[in-house]
Amino acid sequence: MSAPLVSIIIPVHNAEPFLHATAASILSQDCSESREVIFINDASTDASGDILKTLCEKEGFCFYSSKEPLGPAKARNMGIEMAKGRYITFLDADDLWEPEKLRLQLEFMREKDCAFSFTGYCFADEEGVSIDRMVRVPKEMTYKKALKNTTIFTSTVMFDTEKISKSMIEMPDVPSEDTATWWKILRSGYRAYGLNRPLTLYRRSAGTLSSNKKTAVKRLWNLYRNVEGLGVLRSAYCFVFYAFHAVARRV
């Protein structure tokens, strides 16, 4: 069998209420290109493992289960290592894709001839219903821009591994590992290109870390100071712009 064109990597930790809907959003894709779906069950203690086993038997998804907690970075990295597709994309276990997401993003990647792309998205409630207007994304993101604007959302990104190595997209095991990864890639000279279409629904439940603004601020400051090695003044400068963009996304 020929290798799939697209590999979709989905880390799962206690995502029982969302897995059927997430899988359905993948199956509903109108993209005719071959793809593989890789679920990494990260030591779930609910029924996630049983649901994934059933889904994989029925739909042919790939499934790996870890008894020891991995965390999102190691879980995604395991998926990256397993991936056989030219294009690698991520989907969080509680998020949803619009049916045209893969098709439009693949067309966009080919048009731009780029290694790294991301799309617009909308926030959704726990039922997967959109609760906010579209979060618009810039046409292009460089390292300097990304330090001041964290609009790149994990469930929207796509990489072309013929233009960027798997090792480059592996995630460091730090808080806000996804943002740290985008910065690492952009710092090395790549540019990320934004497709300004709302192709993903980003669930924002009350219990998620992303819903805790204090936690988000602490994590970002840690990235500035301890991962990127920025001085206090430059960190503060970038943070002001980050705050502006974060507020603008919700106005």
C-alpha cells in the first residue's frame, strides 16, 4: 500500500465525552486524499481507551495506548514518529474540524509552496456549538511577529515534511509546548502562512487550562524568559502586544 498523504495526530487524555464527535468530524472530511488517523491514548482513566479501540476496529484508525502519563508534548511526538504521511496535522481530542478543512488547507499549502500553515477558527462550547465570531489570522507569521501574537492554534496547523523535518516539529516538554514549537520553527527561519477561514471549532470548557487566564500568562512569561531567553524589557514589550491581540480576538 502507498503511504498516506496526510497524518492526523490526536493525543487523548480522558476525552470520553468528545471522541465520537471528533472522529465524526474527521470522517466527514470532503478531502479525497489518502490519510491516516493516529490516536495516542495518554493514560486515560475513563472509557477513552475502549472507545478508541472500537473506533479503530471499525474505521481503521491507528491507536497506541500508554499506561504511563506522557503529557501532550510526548504524546504528539510519539504520533509524529509513527506518522507515514507527507503532511502532518494535529487535532486535539475535544476539537472539531469543518468538513472542508483538510481539502482547503492542502490546496493552500500547495498554492503557497510552504512548509507550515495554520487557519482561522471559532470558539465553541462543550457541546461543540460555536459561541463566538471567527478568530482571524494574519497572512504570514514570522518569529518576531509570533512572539507578540499567539494566534496560531494547534488544531489548525499543518506541516509538509518534504520541506521541514520531523525533528523540527517535535515538541519540547514544557508548559505551552505548542507555542514553544511554533517559535522554535519560526526562529530557525521558516515562515508560517495563515488561511483566513474558520475551519476548526476550539472547545473552551471551564476546566481547561486554556480557559485559565492566569495560567496562560504565567506560561507565556516562562516561555519568554526561560525558553526563548529574552530579557525582562523585551519580554514585557512582547507581552503588551500579546495582550492587545488576545483582547482583539474577543472584541
